[in-house]
Amino acid sequence: MARLGGLARLDGVAQAELVARGELSAAELLEACAERIDALNPLLNAIPALDLERARAVRPAAGPFSGVPFLVKDVTPYPGLRWSIGSRLFAANVAPQGTPYSTRLDEAGLVTVGKSATSEFGLLGSTETLLDGVTHNPWDLSVSASGSSGGSAAAVAAGLVPLAHASDGGGSVRIPASVCGLFGFKPSRGRCVPASLDTSDFGALVSEHCISRSVRDSALLLSLTEARDAGLPPVGYVREPISRRLRIGTWTRTMVGEEPEPAVRRAYDEAVALCVSLGHDVEPVAPSALDGPALGDAFFLVAGAAVAGAVGMMGQLRGRPVERRELEPFSWALAEEFQRRGPGALAGARAQFAASAERYLAAVARYDVVLTPTLATVPWRLGHLSPVLPREELLRRTAHAVGYTPIHNIAGCPAMSVPLHWSDEGLPIGIHFAAAPGAETLLLGLAYQLEAARPWHHRWAPYSYPRLFDA
């Protein structure tokens, strides 16, 4: 197996090419992946549900990713695997059937080996749950891999798999990518085929995609999961850097009116200079006039409605009410707050979303791309966003750190976090780029250009398989 150790350094496209050329078999890719998971997952706790026997029995489809090992985030159903949504309430749940999205993953040739860790219901920005425990960041084991796609980010950053499914309702692809030194792309609303049957207001904010080490893995997977009737300009497989000058608007103030920490500001300044050096017109602008506190209140109100709906459904199915002890304190508090205010409050939240999206899109209409930090803070310590902390404190801490990403879910825009900077302490700091709804081609073209100008593939976390193997 020693000769397969170097596979961890290859992205998904490169691994699939080895299989296509007959240099390795899909079975060898899978066994190498199993060795990496066995070596590091007990330390990182990125994959709480693993089914290698099922994966070994699968004959991969002859798609572009044929034979490449893959993880699906445990908020999303995949047939025959656990579907806990990160909650003790659903710990015994197994997805009985697939979705259009899981079908596309299979048709791509990906081999799903298990489920990646998530915060409960995908709500918190740290993947540390009362069901599965803490997921550690491979860059520093005392630091959070963030969330809610923290398991996918930790697994990719450690080299366990080359790319992994992730979903994003307010930053849950982009934020874990930022703190784990990876590429995280959120497509436009409605771009991809459905991954669930969720019709809630919160579900409408969620985009499905992946966290990857390379831009091309992300671009290829998007082409394979793209909805053909999305009502958006088709994307296909974007393969090349953008060749035209872009007009880029930039700002640093968060939705609650705060400036980022000094290390984040330095990363932002470097990114601005890089874009200027690439020939783009970069213009500082005032951020759109959003009511951050009201928008945050609306966001967590619809989240509470989604939790209350799941709790009510489970109570009906089993014939007895769900008890407080079956949920994490934060999730229970969100559901309680929604029930206190009543379903009528959802109309106000929807109005807040619509007005905020209109203001944001009007403010950035002159620009091809908007550049900001991904987060206002450096990666935080484990426990900082623990689900057992009081609701108001968690909302305050979240608003302080997560001040750039949620508006793009609300406005339906594509957006990405690009790993362009590392702090003096060696922690990744992602830079955020967003475009108008439907402009994935432009954004991916810029991503290729940034990847070529400031490569990150050689950077591996201290607790990653390549660093372990090299040692």
C-alpha cells in the first residue's frame, strides 16, 4: 500500500484519470482511501458514518469521476446510509431512497464511502455535536473546522478524500473551506438538481455542492449536478481562467457594521493587490445598506421554523412528543422562539429577505464581482460556538464572525471562498468572491486565474495524510 500513499496529494480529476488509463483500479483507490481514513479519522472525527463494505460492493459508473472516493454530508440523504442530520433525534435514521442529486453523484462515478459530520440540522458554524462529538481542524486540533460542513472540510484538508459534498444555507460551504485552506463554491439558487424534499423557507436558502482542493474538481462536479431546467444560463464544465478584465467592488464592513480582525484585514489587502496585479479594476465601495440585526433575526427565525417542523414530524411519526433532552439546547431554543412568535412571523422574515436581496443586488449591479473577507475573524477555538451555550450568546458570536456570507444565500448569488492567505500562526484565511445570480462561469474563471497566480496545492495541514506520510 506504500506506493498508493501519494494518491492523497491528487485531486479527484487526477485520481479518475489514473483509473481511466488503467494505471490503477477503482478498488485500489478505495483501499488507499480506507487506509487514510483509518490513519486519521479517529483523531479528526470527520466521518461519523463509514460503510466501506457497501462501497467495496459498488461497481462505479463510467463517469468523469469513476472510482473516486467521496463523502456526503449527513444532512443530505444518500440511499442505505445514515441520515441523522447531526441530531440524536434522528441517530437511527437511514435514508430509504436516493434523490436526483444522489443519482447524479452515482452517475458521475463517485464512490460514496460514508457520511461527513455536520452541526445539528446544519445550523451552527462549528461541527461539535452531542451526537458525534467534536470535529477537529487538521491545521490545529484545538481549532474548529467550523460548520456546518466541518466534516467534509476536515476530511478534504487531511487528504482522506479529494473532494466531499457540502451544503450552504448561510456560508456552510464557504466558511469551512476558509478555515481549512480549501476551495469552497456555492452555486446560484436552483442551479443544481434537488438533494432533498425540504420545502421550508430555510431549505430555500440552501445550495448543494462540494468542498475541494482544486478548482477543476469543483467545476467538473457542478457540470455533472447542474439542473437542465434551472432557468439560468447553462454553465457546463468551465475549464479555463477568465481572459477579460473584471470590475470588482470591495468592502470590509460586516452586516452588523464591524470591521474584520487585523489578520483578516491583511489577507483582504493582499487579495485586493493580487486582483489589481492581474489587471482587474478594483474599487472600494460602501457596503449595501442592510439591517444586519433584522436580517439575522429573520434568518434564525426561519431556521427555528425548520427545526420545529422536523420536531413535529418526528412526534407524529412515533406517536409521542419530542422532549427537550433529545435536541441540542441551541436547536431547542430556536424552535421555542419560533413557536413563541408563531407562524405569522414568517411573513415578516420573508419580507426582510426580499427587501435585503433587492438592496444588495442594486448596490452591486455595477460590478462583475464583489470581494470581501469570508469571515471577520481568524478560525476560532473549539467550544466558541458550542451548541450548549445560551442562544443569545451564540447569535452574538455568529453575527460577529459571519458577517459577509449569508446575503448571497438570501439573494441567490453564486459565491466562493478561495484559500489565498495563511496567518502568522499558520491558520488559513479565505477570501470571498461573489457574482450575480447565474454567473457561475465568470466566477469559476476568476477562480482558475487566482489558483494559477497564488497556488495552494502544495500547502498541507500538519495533521494531514501527506504530512504524515512524508514524515
